Amino acid sequence: MVLCLFSLLGLTLLGLQFATGKELPKKRSDLSNLSQRNQERLARELRPILKATGGAGRLYVRSKCLGESGNLLFFPRIDLKPGSNRKPGIARIQAAFDGNKEVKIAERQPGLVGIWISSVSNDLLKTTIRVLELGPRPRYNYYDAIEAIISAKEIQAKMRELQMDELTTFASYPILSPDPRLRHLPDSMTNLTMDEALDQVARAFGGLVIYRECSGENPRRRFSIDFEAVAESAVDEGL
């Protein structure tokens, strides 16, 4: 069970970012750019570790909504320690985060590791989707698959109930046409939670699915879902 450390984490993560005494930038564009750099940096450092431990993962990050309007989902800077190449499996990831008490690491299923930085709420993630139909494009393209999951009627209804807003993720990546030799999802999945559906995306496409969530003075919570490729090739390798 993940410990609820949000109040402390909001201060701790910002402290991690600016331990040298620097202050957070004031302009929204500067905050957004810094957030993006922090995420890209962590993903880059995690990529070789994930390759050695199965090639797929889930990263959950909860932080404080920032910006003048309080709706910017800021990704904090998190420094990893050089992991021991001799450590097997999940122990290698644990070594990389060693000393960070706000982080929990667990194997969600064989070949798929979960990393929690503070405790994201599970009320949306645990929502069950009865039938998730995937067309050709979502089956072969991870961002389209993620959007199909979020667009499921059960997820949309739960978002309205919880007063949660999806923050748009801007990404540029090649759109792949259907080809059975490529990594892909099945044409439909039934009776699985949003969290389980995102697990399938991580495994099918060989990457790190990042779920980010923030809250602040505004009663509405914000979240976004991103994907960082880990596999070197889009070719299906039996995942």
C-alpha cells in the first residue's frame, strides 16, 4: 500500500528541484519547459534500467498544481543514483532510487515494474471499462491507444464525477499503419480497469507509461498520461 505523503511531497519535490537555492520560474512557459525537461531527464535515465528489467514500466507522479491559474502539472526533478549492473531485476531500479523515501517500487506483473512517486489517487485508475474497442490506429500507436482509454464512456463519466480534467499532452511521433509484424494491441479488451488497460499499453509497445496528477487550491484535479519508448524497435518481440 502506498503511503499518503502528498503534503510533505509538495514541499520535498520542489526542494529536490531547487536544493541549490534557486527559485521556481514565475512565467508559465518557463515552468512548463522546466517540467518537460525534468520528465525527459528522468525517462532518459530510467530507459537503460528498464531495458535490463523487462522493457516496460509504469510511472506514477503526484505533485502540486502550479502557475498563476493553478492548473499547470509540474514534473519535479528527481535524481537517480547509478544503479548496480550486478543487481537482478527490480533490485536494480530500487538501487537507482535508493534513499528516496517518497518512492515505492513494485513488480506489477512479470516484466512490468511500477514506480510510485508519492500517492496518486486510484479513484480514476481503478474505474472498470466493460468493453474497450480499438480501431486500427489505436491498436498500432500508443498515444492513440491512451486516448481511446481516456475516451471510454466509463472513464469520462468518472472524470465528471471526480471533477478531474485531462491536460493535453503534445507529442510528435510517427503514425504507424497496421502490420502484424509490429507491436500492437488486440482489437478489443473487456472488463479491465483503466490502470490495467495502461499496463497493456506499456507491455504491448515496450515503454514507460507515465501517469501524472496534481491538485492545488482549485477543487478540480488535473492529470495527464504520457509515453516514453523503451524498446529500440517497433517490431513485435513477443511481448
